[in-house]
Amino acid sequence: MFHGNAGNIGYRLPIAKILENELRCNVLMLQYRGYGLSSGNPNEKGLMIDAQTGLDYIRQRQELRNTKIVVYGQSIGGAVSVGLVARNQKHGDIAGVILENTFTSLKKLIPRSVMSRAQRSSVDSLIVPSLLLGSSLHSATRSGLQKQHYPR
């Protein structure tokens, strides 16, 4: 589970509990560098390294072999999720991606954000099943950018 720009993994515990208790899923919540109690400074390269390290950790766990992975990203975590899944989806263990209140372009949303370069991977490059969730109440994405993902 990749969290949004505002807050840290602690704010996402209620969702993790639902995934664990109701859907019987194992949940890995990753704290990016520079967020919460993690050291370092957040930047695009660092966040992508953190995400890949989390996925590699899951893949290396013997008890999780032959299981399917669903990547869940909220807000800026959705952009991280898209990049991670786009680079790893052909491995065969990623069953899908859930994107909550995310956007098509970090550059359009936050020109001077920690991920200010144009995102190289887009939702259109995903071959795994994708679920996009959006809310007009989410302050960073209420402009409707997430609707651009699937106009069809």
C-alpha cells in the first residue's frame, strides 16, 4: 500500500485493517523516505527505489511465493504504483492495481513536487486489471484529472 503526499502510513491503518480482516489479505504498508519517521528526502527516484524494494521484499518471502499481488496507491502513491506496476507487470505475480484519488500527471498537478519530471509510465501502459477510485472531496485531485485515465 502506497500512501498519499499528506500524512504517512499511520493514516492508512483503517484501510489496511479492512483489507486484512474483510478480504483476508496480507498488507505491506511502505513508508517512503522523508515521510513519517523515515529519514532522507523524498524525490522521484527515491520513491521508486522504495517501492521496488517493497515489492522485492514480498517476492523474496518464501511464504508468499505463488501468491498474487495487488498494488494499492492513494494520491501520489497512485503515481508510484503505476510506475512500479508498469515496470514489473510482466513478472506474472501482479494481479492488479487499485488507484485511489490519483491523477494522470504529477507535473500538471504539482509542477514543483518531489516527482516533478513527467511520469514515464501511464495507466494506459498497464496490462493488469486496474480499479480507479475517485472522490470530488479529495483536495489534490478534485479537478477531475483521474477521470482522464479512462474516458472510455
